[in-house]
Amino acid sequence: MRSVVISVAAALATLAPGRAASPPPALKLSISIAQPTVATPFATRVTLHFHNAGTETLWLYRPVESRSAVPKGSFENYEQVQPRGGSNILVSLAPAGVATTAIVSPASGKTLAATDMPQPDLISLAPGQDAEEDTIIEFTPAEENKDGKDEPFWGEYSMTVTYGASFPNAGDLASSVGVQLWQGSLKSNSAPLRLNPPSGSGKVEGNIFDRQKQPVYGAVVSLEDGHLNLLDQERTGASGSFRFTGLPAGEYWVVARQGGATVETGVVRHFEINPSAGNDSMQLMMLPKEIYQGKQMVHEPVLLRVTNAAGTPLPDVTLRMLSAPMPVVENDRARTDSGGLASASLIPGSVYITLERRGCRKQDTRIDVSTRHAVDGYALSMNCR
């Protein structure tokens, strides 16, 4: 498999008013494209490679979400479309060798959501360390006017990716747990990409209904190949319908999940496209599932700082955490670092924590993990020297 790698040392965006005055440490970004030639409507994997070239630890949020537009042309206005905060990318595509005046509809790219339950977490990036995040991006070609007719432009493109992040409660996290989540924007230089027309003519379409046989609005419907590679994705409208076209012969899976659901709702259906079977049509029923495991519920990244009564950070504290949203019981464990900091991915709601440290008495406490922000933070005190 060919890979194109582009390195960029990106400048950090100016911090918005109300945030810390000192700039965060430098973050460097490079991207690699698994398959620089893509047949529409399929997607390809783009890996974001991060490097911390600064002197302080950086905290990055994942997964990234797709950004179709930037309010006022700036990533500093994230709160308008991501009120909880988070990270996302904006994909820009410029067709090569085509006059701007001939383009009647610009090309675009969007990040596809994972087909399993979203489990956001944080990446701790120490000075000099590297981290990677894979994203699946689907592309739509530009349309150009040829002899008075609008047609897709197939061929070479120049792709640019802008990565950004913002957190409305970043100031609170800095004061409560002493962590600066990375905020700002990084823009890559261009990478070559070729978009080809569909390699097949097959299609699958269908509708999604609930147990009252009503159409399910806002369901995320994903198309996977026989090897479970994510190829395409769309959301259902008011009729609960979906449609994938341009499919070559082969095995496929359709995975449907209710958008924004906090518990597992996934429905899976297998089908084949071949000359004898022709196209496929299906009706999917999204029924309530029995929830009995923590992984069937959405989690939230949480930062915890443990100090003694004097405010001195306590390293090597074991945190035994119990989440018990009926009927699920989930146990987690974390350990504080040299700065008394630990991170965990927890189910929203009440979490009971037992603090343990050698030479100290066990101590019990409770936190209430909310869904108001993308990242929560809690300062815990332990009666220990």
C-alpha cells in the first residue's frame, strides 16, 4: 500500500480572550494518506501524526470530528458548533489544472464516524513524544462547467487539512487540575490526491424504523466492505431512508446507529452486490437493546488531580473507580503520575472512588461526571503526607 507523507511545523493560533496569556507549547503535525487514489464514493484513511516540540506536556482530545465550515473563517469560534468542546478537522480540496471560474461546486471531504460506540479519550503527549490518530475521510469531487453542463471533475487534487480544538471549560480545568488542554489550529501543507469515478454501478437502499414502525430520523448509516473497512456514511432524514451507489461487486455490511445515543443502538445487515443478485433493498428495525456492559454506554474523558491537605500533588495513588448506572456496574482503575495526575474514561453519572497509597489510610469519595463538557476535571484531596 502506497503512502504519501507531508510534514509541517504548524504555528499555534492566538488564544481567545479569557484563556491563559502564555502560549501553549509548540505542536507539530504531519499527515499520511494510505491510498492517494480513491474511487468515489469510497473513503481512505488519513493518519494525523503529532509531535510535541515544546517543553510542557500537551493533552489532545480524540476522536476528531468533521468540520464542514468554519464560523467567520476561524477555528477560534468552535463554540458556535461544538458547545461541549472537542477537536475536529476541516478538509479542503483544490482541483489541479482547472480555472477557478470553471468550478461551479467546490470539492469537499468529511470525516466518517466510527461504527462502534464512541469512546472519547485524551492523549498525553510529553515533550519530545509522538502520537497518531487515524481518520477515515470521504471525498466529494468538484463540479466544473463544460460546454454549459455541470460535470464532476475527476483527476488530481491538492488536499489541505486543518486540525483544531477548543474547550469552553479550559480555564476551569487549568485552575482545578492544572492541565492545559491544547487549543488552537494547525494547517497542513498540500498533499496530492486523485479522485476517480465510481468503479461499479451497484446500489443498496433502505429505511430504518423504530419498534412503533416509525422512521428513525438522524440515524448514522455506515457502509463497510467484506473486511469491515469503513467506505461511506450518511444520516437518515425524516423518512428514515438511506442510499449508497456506485458499488462494485462484492460483500458489504450496513451498520446503523442512532446519532447522539448514549447507549448501544447498532443494527447490522450483510448483503452482496453481484450481476446475478443485482441491487439490494432492506428494511432495518432499530429495537432497544439489553444493556449489560459498560462498553455499550458512552464514556467521557476525566482528569483527576490528587493532593494532600497542604495542596502537594501525591504520586503513586491508586484510584479504584466504580460506576453503577443501572443495570451496568463498571470498575476502572488509574494511578497518579509524579504530578499527582491521572486520567480515565468514565460513564457519566455518579462515580465512587477509593484512593489508596502506601503508608496512607484508604479514603472514599464521589464525583459526578457530567456531559456538559467534552472533558471533565476533578481535584481530590487525601489525608496523606
